[in-house]
Amino acid sequence: MFQRSHMLDPQAEVSQTVLGSGVLGFRAFWKLSSVSSAFLALRNDSSFLGFGSVCRGFDAVTEREEVWNLIDDCLKRSDNATLAQLFALNGVALRYPFLLKRFLEKERGSSSSPPSHPPNNPPNAQHFVRFLTENAATPCCADLSLEGMGNLTKERLEVLLETGAVDPDSWVCSGPQGASGCVVPSVRPLLIALIDAHKWECVQLLLQWKGRGKEKGVRVDVNEWMATEKEPPGGGQSARFVFPYEYSVAGRTPLHALVVAALEQSVARKGEGGGDERPLGVGAEGGEGGRDGGDVEVELLRCIAHKAKETGTLQWTVRPEACSPLFKAYTESPFESEMMQDTELTAVELACLAGEAELLRALLQLQPVVTETMPQPRDSRLPMIALTGAWVLPHVSDAQCVSVLKVLAEGGADFKRAALGDGGHSPLSLACSLELEESAEFLLSQGVAVGGVEWKVGGLTLCKVPLVEAVLPFISLPVSDYDEESDTTHLQVEPSVSLAALLLRNGADPNKIGLMGKGGDSGKQISALFLALVALCCHGQSPTVPQLETEGGQMVKLLVDYGAKCVPANTLPDASPIASEVYPLHVACVVGDLELLRLLCEKAGADPNRAGRVAQEDERVDYPISMLIDSPRLAAPGSVHCASMKRRDELAAKRVEILADLGADLNKRKLKDGHTPLSKACSLGMVKTVKALVTRGAALGGEGGRKRLPLIEAAVSDHPLVTERVCLDLLSFLLQAGADPNEVGLLRRENLAFSPSRFRRSPWVIERKDCRASALQALAYTGMGRDEVMSRARLLVDHGARCPSVSSQSQQPQSSHPQSLPRGSRDPGPSAQEGKAGGGEKEEEEEEKGHKGGAEEDSGPLAPLSRISLLLTASKDRDAGLVRMLCERGGGDPNDASGTLLSEDTDSEVSFGACPLALTLLDRSAEKLDNGRYRQLKPSERQSRLQESLETAQTLLEVGADASLLASKWPSEHTPVWGSGSWLVDLMNFVHEKDEDNGRQSKWDPLLLEVIRSVPLSELEEPTFDRDHLKSTIFPGLQDMPMRPLQAAADLRWRAGETALQERGVTPLSCFRPMLYHSVTVSVTVTLRQKY
């Protein structure tokens, strides 16, 4: 033995003291002891002052497994000297079985040469084999296997022991099941194998056996070893069990095995309907345990624990996943306990987890819980482990948890000083989270804090509040137990308000906010009332049962009765920055129950005019009244389509009346999109809600364009479930209620725009376009059909709507962007002040301002005034009926060319500077396809459009259009998409088709002649573009026919037309444009390609 009196300097003396203290662990000791010869001599000291100090660390599974690395290194090098040093440690020699077998298998696995020339065979290999045979021979009976333990009786075992066929310390290997991979291959001491088979009489015999040199009895300072998964030779496959097996994963000790066996019997008793009252030790039918005392397992446990204490292995640990298939639910469940991850359990902790109170009592008699000064950190987490058992093991009940807690209390456990779980749970908060009402009641009787235990993180005060945890199961799906045989699921946890009532009776603060989640960025602090309201929202609503009569509703009433208030979390005392920012009343509006809204406003102090976030993960800020109207949850469960919308409208109308009675401001503007409750209801087609709002005093105006105008929203509603009849009913009601048909309101359009930026993840952003427009102007922005536009415009005009005079409006600054469209120039109007792509900063500031102060943004610049003209739009669309109505009854000017049109390609306003008559004659538009080309019109479609153009032009002349203005109000550039290329030739061919009646006067001749006399001379000559080139690129609808009006008139034998053209100065020579215009054509084509 190493002598401490040897001459050493003080520093070396300290180093040796550290090495001998056992704090370094097995691997660190072995490495550091090789630094010097003095340290190396410590390996020969098997006492606790030398190498024997590492035995203190064998309580941990990882330390026992670490020994295998040294053993494998010795086997590889045939190093019997190092192995002798290891075997000198107390109890290590036979704790690691089958070393000779392992050595031979490793030799075989490393050999790639014929057996006659074995490589890597050191000279001392024979001596090493002799050493293993003499010092590490593993007692084993080949006739015993794990699968055959069930047929072994006490009498048979006694014969085997007396004859020496079986050693009490024998190891038993896996049989066919382990070899086939059905179970994890393992080797176990005979004692553990008998415990697993519930052979209690055999276990007693083995523990009491003293014969054949076993004066100390069977060893209990051992554990089972399971095979290690490894990659098969060649790689490319996932890790699995490969023969020959390497048993290097530590499993259960006899103490752990006995606790697991007791749990298995408890589960079996429950399966037989015996409940928890059946005493321990009474075996199942056909088993051994027919003794009347009922304390067999307890007696055996005391005996094994006493031996373990003598050998210093009472504190040995095991991984939960090694404790039989009963823990499969723990290892595979998504709800596994955070506290149990990467943990190791002593026998005492395993008994707590398994809910085995009697076994725990027996263990605590040998290992009492120290609580006064808490010198053992493991003892402080016993209450948490006891409650965790109800989470990770489906067979552990609340009653069993209470029994374990009582045993801990008898042993002196102080629950007020129990350790917190990894998620910040205290024993009471965890019991409430798991709906363990009896356990919670017992903990309260022990004086634990009803408000939870607070802790500090980065200057923040956090707490898992038991009352909040008691409400949490109402949100989560009930924990279920799946029965594979019957393919059914049995509910294990049913949320109840009784636990919350228990906490409140014991003084719980109903307004204390608690952490939901782990804290930091992943958790939010919320109140119990907020959580109860969210639960109502998550579980939906019944068409027959009022919300307040459900379990969730009863929870809300209970909290309010005890003083819970709808106070925003970020204004509560000591609230941290991670508090929830969702106002409880907002959640109640999503639920939509009438009595719930009244309860919160009248008794819980909810403010119906406070702005807040819609949801924690949603940055939108809104008012309760707006949320109530906008919530799709108001639709009846299971209903679809129009029936759902009708039900939603009915419910929303009732809730609007409730909030109005409670003081809600019905004119609050939504801070993000400018909607008022009334305008939003109009856009959704909610007729009854609109009537309820107007009856209660909601404003019909849009405040000069700062708010959405209800009349506009009703007129342009594009909701898929809003019918034409609903829109007309809404318009009629609003107009009769006093809405001004000529008032301008905020009109907002949004679309996706491509705007790449290195500051954003996605190049696609929402481009917002705001303007102020009247109801008639708003119709020009829609893509509705003629009938819908006509019916809505007629209703507006009947009530006094008039086309605004765009020329009299203040002109907007001209855009500095160059003209890029050959068909006209882009108008700067509303587009000049559009919300720019990616410019969401202003919106976020509005939301933040509204969230903090609740004030509306009524200051700041107004959106630009729209210059769009419904009359120009109707003229371009060849809608003669709408044109006539707007001019005759709607105050439209058929000669006004100052308005703009909505470009179908860019969704921007475009100014052509053309009068309605010119737009009607020139229109040759078509639908644009995804490939950038334009759809070819069928001959019947072309004929129909030309007919409509002539009819609309005639209508314009009849209502006062002046054809002489065509010369001055004609677009400078225009390019047809279909037809011949000349709009005049198209009309002439339509009027005078080539047949035997050519030359006969048509009813449209006067119109065409008047147009010929008025349009610019350039329009009567050949168009200045290469038709063949454009036809082959993006305008396939162009036709191969004459483009020269004079030639067409001659071919059609329309003499009046020829004369009119010649009178305007058109000559045959002027009709032919040489190819000097080719450069103009190429320029136009390049511009078109850039645009389309």
C-alpha cells in the first residue's frame, strides 16, 4: 500500500488528496494518475485513500459502465496487471461477467488471417487466459435461461444449489427471444431473474442460502447488463443488436428489480378488478404468493436493502427506460416529464415514481429522508418524483401519489422546501397540472404556498401558479389510455372545477399571473381567467348548451366570483415583459356567448373599448366589438356556406346589442385596415348586424375618408358567401337610414408585389393602395359583372348619387416616373401615395400605438382622392345601359376626359386623356394569359364586342357627346390586341360585310361618317406598327386583313366612306407607309415586352 509518509511537497500532497477523494470519477482518476510515478502508485491502493476512492462514484450508472472501457482495453492488450488492479477493488471482480468469452470473441472479431497464424497475439496471451480463468470465471448454468425461469420451483432450485449445478451468484443469459431480437439481449444475476419471474419462495431461498462456501449469502451489489447497439460490419445501416453481443449497458439492481416487480403485480391486480386495496404479496391466481401475510415483497425488500446497505450499494441508480416494458409509455410518450429526462433513479426514487408506498416505507427505514439542513439534494426531489409517476406511468393513481406523499411526510420530508422541477414546477403546481386533487389537498395541509414558488431568471420573477395550472387541463386534450386489444381509448383525466375551488378556498389569488411554458422566449405569463376563456374558445360551443353551463363556463364563473378581473397582464403588479398581451375580453368575444360577455363586463371589470392583440402569436391590434363581428367562431358548429353566414349574422347582432348596452363605442376604427364595426359588417354581408349597429347609433359616414365607408363596403363586397340580394338589401337599408350616396370614404386595396430586399426573407410583400372614393367610383375598382354593377349603381343613383367631376378636383402632383405604357400614361393619383412594398413599419407603429393607448389615429395626411371615372370605365367596357343611366340620371359628363381607368395589367390608375366616345371606339382589349400572351377571341366574340362598341358610341351621342371633340380628346398612343390593327377597319368590316349587299347603306353609317370627320387624320391612315411582328410575339389575336381604311372602304364598296376619307385628305399614296416606320415598330414592341 502506498505510504503517505513518503517525502512529498505540499502541492503533490494536495493533488494526491484530490485523487483519493473520489470526486474525479473513474475516467478522470485513471488519466490523472498517469501524470507521475507517485500518482501512478495510487492505482495499487485499493482503499478509499487510493484507487478504491472511485467506488464512491459507482452509485451512478455511467460510472459503472465506464469500467467496461478499461476492461475492453485490457482485453485488447492482454493486460492482466491492470486488470488485477481493477479486481482488487471491493466487489468488482465478479460484477462484470463473461470476460473470457468477451476476450475470445474480440480476438475472433479482430482476426482477418487463417487461424493457424493469428495476428496481434502477444507472448503473454496464454498467461492472460490463465489469469482470466483463475480470477474472472463467471458462474453460469447453461441449462437456465431468462425464458425458463417461470418453471423453476423452490424445490428444484434447492436441488440445483445443493448439488452445485447452480451457484447462487450465477448469471443467466437471454434465450431464443433475446437471440432473435424480440427483446433486448441481456445477462442477469440469478437473483434478478427470479425476481422478474415473481418466484418469491425461490428468492427467499437464494437470500438465505449459506452452503458451499457462501457464508455471506448471495451478492446484491450487482446489476444486469444489456447488449449495446452498434453498427453492423460494412456500415450503411442503422445501429442494432449485432452478434456477438457486448453487454455494456447497465440495468437494474436487485432492489430496482423488486420495485418493478411490485409495480407489475399492482398493475395485474388492477387488471383483474381488484383495485388498489389488495395487499402486497398476494400473488395472482396460479402464482406462488399464496401466503396470508401480504408482506412478501416488503420482507424481501428489507432483506435485499439491508445487504445493499452493508455493501454500500443502496444508492445505486438505474435509468427509467431499463425498468421493464411498464415504462414504455414514459420513453415513447410525447408528454414525458421534463424532470425525468436524462435522469437516474435510486431504489427510493423508483418506489416513489411507481407509487409503491409500502416499499418506500421499508426503504426509508434504512435510508431516512434528511430535511432539516437538506444535505442530500436527491432527497429534496422525492415529492416531485412521486407526483411525476402519475404523469409518466398510466397505472399510477392520485390515491397512490397521496400514499407516497404521506410516507415521505412520516419520514420527515419538508414539502415547503422541495426542489423545483426543470420547468419551474413546485409539487403543488405539478399536482394541479396533472389534476391530482387529493395530492393537492394533502400538500396544502402540509403548509405549502398556495400561490406557488417564485424564482428569478435574468432579473425576472417567474412562478408556476397552481391556480393557472389547475385551469390548464381545460385547454389540453384529456390524457387518454389506448387499449390495443379493444382498439378503444379511455379518458384518464377529466377536467373539473373542484380543484380550482379547493385552491381558491385556501386563499389562492385569482388574479396572479403564472408562467405557461418553460419561460424565456418560449413561455408567457397569463392569468387563470384568461386561460379559462381560451379553453372555452378551444373547445368550441354547443348549439344547445350555453357556455356558462359547461365545465369551462363554470370555471370562469368560479374565478369571477372569487374576484378575478379582466386586467391586462402587462398592467398587473410585478408583471414581467413576457406577460401575455391579449386582453381577456377579446377571447370572450371570439367565444361569443351573451351571458359570458355580460359577466365579464359587469363583474370582472372588462373594458369594452380597450384595444389589444387578437392573439398572442398575432400582432394585429383590435377592439372587442370589431373582433366580435370578425370572428368566424360565431357560425354554428357543423354548418356550412350561406347557412353558416346567416347563423353568424344572427349571433353577432345579439352580441353587438350586449356590448352596446355595456358601453362599447360602436364607431371604433380598426387600427390596421380602417374598418369600423359597421363597415366590416357591411363587407361581410351581415344584414342583421348592420341593422343592430345602425339602430344603436353607429355612424354611417367615413369621416371624410379616414374610415371605411359602410356604403362603399356594401357596394363592393366580394365575400364569396355574400349574394347579390344581400348587397342590394344592405345598400337600400343604409341609404334609407340616411347614408350620403356621394360621401367619400377610405378605399383600400392590397395585393402581392415582388420587391426583393436583403433585409427580408421573402421577396413578396403586401402592397397597399389607399385612396378616397365615392360609392360610384368604388364600383369601378371591382371586377363584378355588368348586371351587378348596373343594379348597385342604379340603386345609388336613385338615392341621389352623382358622378363626381374629376376635372374640378384638386390635381395631384405629376409622377416623375417615365411613361412606359404605349396605350396611355400612368396617372399619379392614388398610386402616387400608395403604401409602398415592404413599408409595414407605419402599420406596426399604428398597431403599437393603439395597443398601448387604445387611441385611434385621426391625425395625419389623408389618402389621395381617387380620380377614377365609372363613366369612362363603362364606356371602355361598352356598357351602353350603364352609360345612359350615368349620363341621364347620374350627372355624368359624356365629354369629360379628365378621369382615369384601372389598368387590368398593373392594377394602377391610368390616364388616357381621351373622352368616353374615343375609349368606346378604340377598345380592343382581351384577357391576358399566364404566359404573357393575350387570349384569342372567337369570331362570335369579336362580332359581339364590335356591336357593343357601336351601340355604346351611339348612346353617347344621344346623351350629349360631342363628336367634334375626338380630335382633341384622343389618346396619343394605342395598340390593339385583336382585330386588323385598325379600329376603323374593324368597324367598317363589321358594318359592311362582303356579300351581295355590299354598298347598301347601314344604320351605323351616319355614326361612322361622323367619327371619320372628327378623329385625328393619323387614325385614318395606315397604323404605324408591324402587325406581323406583334402577332408572332404577344398579340396572336391580330388578323391578316387590310389595315388601311381607304382600301377597306373600296373593297367593301362603301362609297360614302371613301368620299369622307378623301375629303379628310386621305389619298391612296398616304395609305401606304414604307418600312421607314420599322424603327417605330421595334420601339413599340420593346416597350410592350417591358410592360407585359
